Amino acid sequence: MKKSVVSKEYQKLQKDIIQLQEQWKTSLDPDCVRPNLDKAAMEAGVPVTALAAIDFDISLFLQWIEDIGGLLSKYQPEIETSMKSIKSLLDEETAKRWIDEAFAFNYIYFASFAEEHELDGWIPQFVAETVLRPYLQLTAAKVQGEIQSGVHGAGCPVCGEPVRLAQLEGEGKKVLHCPRCSAHWNDRRVACSHCGNNDHETVKILTIEGESAAQIQICEECKGYTKIIDTRQYIVKPTPAMLDLNTIHLDFVAQEHGYKSAGETKQTN
């Protein structure tokens, strides 16, 4: 496997974040997440979390933000002031708004929040997403047994994250993995994971020099791509989040060739 373009320090930070998230999950009451597995909605591409009843503990949420602030400041002392500002800005109502907007992938809201309060643009979105994930992962763990497949074009069937990562498992089965909630589901080996196109003339593979365990599946119909990693070649299998991070160079290659991690929707008359 080619050496990751991500610095070792940033990899260490991400591992520490994942470890922190695992600690946070142990403090959650499993009954705080009550999925509603509506098969008709799931077949229409509605993510499980959109219909789940989730009881957010706002005091816990705020504590986690303080925890992640301390960890980030350890690696990047220059953002300590920004984290202190966020702590002072986040009352209960604002925290609830952060949860809602993180759920909805509302990047514009967080960018506006950062600009209004003179914060580094990436911090609010990153922090909100980081502290939301334990709830998403708990939801995924509860319903994983019912998630066998997804709807092409709808993203992760649990949280809605755009598809971008697959692993080859067993006899070469293609299994999609969500770096956000850790759900996984099966997909056809030759199909585009975005639009479902299975025409071998327009669904192709980009191979990367020096990458024996990695390739990029591209689709000329929707211009989407999926990283496919043969983790059977790994001695230690990383989490989906770490695997996604450590293969970010594949995203760069695909995007340089004009492909996107979320394929384009084709309009029909």
C-alpha cells in the first residue's frame, strides 16, 4: 500500500478523536436511539436517522465539545482561543441548532456562524460533526442487521453520507462502508455505487501505480467515483474513518480526472 499523503501527526489526531468518540459512546444510554425501520421509506432512499427518535443529552453534547476542544488545542495550540469562544457561544438553543444543521450537512450555516463570530471557517462544522457521530454510530449499530443494501444515489442508508468507500471482502464481494456512521452494505461489484449503472463500457477502473490494494471505480454516466480497497491484503484492518482518511490521495486523483464523490443526478423528460 502506498504511503498516505496525510501527515503522521494528523493521523494520530484522528486516531485520538476516534478513541474519544468510542469513550463518548459508552456514556450513552442505548435506549436514547430508537430507530423506526420504515421499509417503504428506506426503499425510497430515506436514511434511517431521518426517522429515528434520538434523545440528545445537551449537557453531554456540550461536554463533548469541550473535550474535543481540549484535544484539538493539544495538537494546534493556536485554535485554543477559538474553542474558548465556541464554549461561550454555545447555549442550549444554539447547541440544538448545531445538532440539526450537522444532521442536514448544512455547511453554509456553519460557514456563516464562523464568519459572524470571527472563527476559523472549518472549526464549527468539524466540531459539530465530530460530536454528532457517536449518535449516528449507535444508530448504525442498532440497525446493521437490517441493512443489506442501499439505494443508488441516496448515500449511506443509515446517515445519508455520500458514498465514496468500498472494501473487497471474502471472495471479492464489494461492500460499501460509511466513514461517518460505520454502517456497511453490499453492492454489485460492477455497478456504479452512485447511479447503479452496470454497463462495463461506462463503468471503469482507474488503477494507481504502486497501489496493489486500491483502485478507483469511475462512472461516465454520472461522473461519480468510489474508492475500492482490498482490505484482505491488510494485516490490521482500519476503521472506515481511518481507511477513508489514509486513502485521501485517491480522492485527489479521481477529482483531478473530473469525477465526484457524489454522482450527478440525470434529468429525464
